[in-house]
Amino acid sequence: MPYQEIIYEKENTLAIITFNRPDVRNALNYLAIDEALEAASDADADGRVRVLILTGAGDKAFVAGADIEELRERNTLTELGRRSAQRRVLANLLEMMSKPTIAAINGFAVGTGLELAMACTIRITSENAKFGQPEINLGIMPGNGGTQRLPRLVGEGRAMEMILTGELIDAQEAYRIGLVNRVVPQAELMHYVKDLATKLASKPPLAIKLAKDALHTGLSMSLNDGIEYENKLFAILCGSQDKQEGVNAFLDKRHPDFQGR
């Protein structure tokens, strides 16, 4: 179906969501969130899609936070209602999706934009990007996972500083503290991301799904419980057709043909 605030495309085993509001640095309004959630749900359900990529239109921003005009109208009741829930559902889907999600960060990723990027499996950024949680400067705080995902990525002290000062950091600093996985030149960003996504798409889908599950679920467990959970998922994979195909392909010196079973 046609979308107004995003572009949704599929290229072979890849799906791409582009936030398409470059005139406001791709700031998220309610409609953009609804459309992105619908597209991400479609990518998750489509068995042909192996990796989902998120990016922003233009060369200035990935997503520069929430739409300020809509933010002015928000109050306690709206933040406790469906609109607020949609933002959380989108971020949670990006994080827990059965397939990898990659944020191709082509500029400002601040506020809600950084929160969505942090929910993705992998973050690749261009050299010109800026990152931050500047909500404190508007008299509020991160409300879409920022206070929870940021310290898990960069540590409590650095996260506390970013959230309480509202200051932005550049791409190299984001890489240094572990907020992003790679920094690449702006002109090479999508080429690099698509190459990475294609590499991930060639991996066994069931193993990808369970490895993601082990990582996410294990973080909420003790170390011993996490190791036990990991072993159960490993045992499941040992009985899969993809495991047999992977072993046979290795011994036969050929490329495996994984089917996700």
C-alpha cells in the first residue's frame, strides 16, 4: 500500500524503511510511527525477508526526534494512551524481531530517533551523524526506551551524562563508547549496509533468530541461568535441518542452502 511519511521497499531478501520527512529532518509524527510499525510488521511476517534496514531520507538526518508541533499538544493522558504505546511497540518489534534489523544512520539520530536506532540489532553510521537524548532541554526525559537501552549499550555513567545534559556527540565518539558498530563515509553508507545485510541474509534464519533470543533474554537473567537458556536453544538448533545442511556443506566444501528449518 502507498505510504505518506515513509518509503517501504523490498530488494530480494532485504526490506528497507526510509523515514521520508526530510523538510523536518525526518522528525516522527504519529502517522510516520503508524506507517513504520505496519511496514516493520510486514517485513517480520514475510518469510522472504531476511533483514530489515531503517534509514532516513536526505543526507541530514536519520530521525531528528519527535515532531515538535505534535509534542506541544501532548499531555499526561495522551502519553498514557495508544499513541505512546505505538512508539514502544515499534521499538520493541525492531529489537525482538526474528530477523536482524540494521539502522543506517545518515545524519541526526536524536531523541526518538536514537531510541529507534538503539532498538535495532546493529547500528552503522555515516561520519556526519550526531547522537543524543536532548529531551531534558524541553523539560521532559526520554520516553521510548532511552533510559533503558542507552546504559545497556554504553554504561550507566556515560548514559547518565548524555541524558542529563542533553548534549550531542559525534559519530566517532558514538563509536568509541560502543553506541554504534561502524562509522563509514556518507557516500558509502547504504552500500556498506546493504552488503552487511546481504551477508546476514545468507546465514541460517533459525540460528539467527535463536541467537538474538539468547542475547536479549539472557541479559535479564543471572549468568548461570543465561547459560542454561543458551544451551537449550543450542540443543534445538542441533536438531534442525539447517544444522545438518551447514555441517554437510562444510564437509562438502560448498555454500550452504539454509531454509530456516
